[in-house]
Amino acid sequence: MYDAINQYLSKCIALAPEDLAWFDGLLEQKKVAKKTVLLQEGEICRFEAYIIKGCIRTYYINEKGIEVTLQFAIEDWWVSDIASFHDHTPSNMFIETLEDCELLLLNPETKELALSKLPKLERVFRLMVQRNLSVLQGRLFTTIATSAEDKYLDFMRRYPTIPQRVAQHYIASYLGISPEFLSKIRTRLSKK
């Protein structure tokens, strides 16, 4: 169960086996069924979850009552509402499993304990935040500066396995287009 997260950590830092074992002991193992809402709008996020297995999406509901997908997260990714988790403020989003998931969770107290005992972990979480920011900046640029077709092609290039795992309407929501328009794009591209 801990092999994947230990490999994730070892890409960033070197930890002694006893330190890895101690860190692993802080993590809460959780198996979660498909279609489980892990976080609802208005709740304070009390977890950062490393995904061992499964697919998760984060979304919000806009003023028209439409779900807008913000992110998909799969194996070897972390998912949380960072602002809510760190600032202890109500979340503006939902986090929902799209598949049965196996997760390893940190809560605010266990994360702080880990960072105080193993300061090297600061690098891991800094790199994680940098990766997330880079992805968000890329998404923002793509959303503002490219056509719907180019958004879809960029999505397929960055996340080639996700379309086989999630419903088309979630991808359309992520791209900011209707499912019908996404279907037209896919049809047009298949003819090229």
C-alpha cells in the first residue's frame, strides 16, 4: 500500500527507511466507493489525499446551477482544497470520486507533525504545489487563448488516459463547452 507514495517521495528527497516507515504510519488508509463526495462546498477541507488507485474530480457549481469541473486527479496525484485545508476556511468546491479509490490521507495535524519531524518533506510539498501551479497556469492560458478544438487536443495530450475513465460530459465541463459541442469536435477530428 505504501510503495507508490514512498516512490513518489523518493523522486524528491532521500529518507532513511525508518523515516519512511514513520511517515507511512501517519497516513490514514481509506477505500472509497465510486461517486462518493469527499468534500462539499461550505465544509472545511481536513485532508490532503494521495491517490493509490482511482480517479477523482474537483468541481464547483456556478450561479446557473451547472457543475464546472476544475480538475481530474488519478494515481500518483494528490487532491485537496489547498486554501480550505491550510486556512481552515469553508471550501468553494466539491471533491468526488469517479471510480472506486484507495487513498492515503494526511490531516492538518499529521501534516504539521510530519513537517516538524522530517523537515525534508517541505521540499516534497513545495514541489507538489509548484507542479499544481504550473498545471493551473497552463490550463488558464489554454482556456483564455485557444479554440475549443485546441483545448481538447491539449487535454488529450496532457491526460491521455482520462477520457477512457470519465464520462464525456465531465470532460466537456472541464473544457468549458457543452457535451454536444465536444461530440462535434471529436467527430471532426476523427475525420482528419
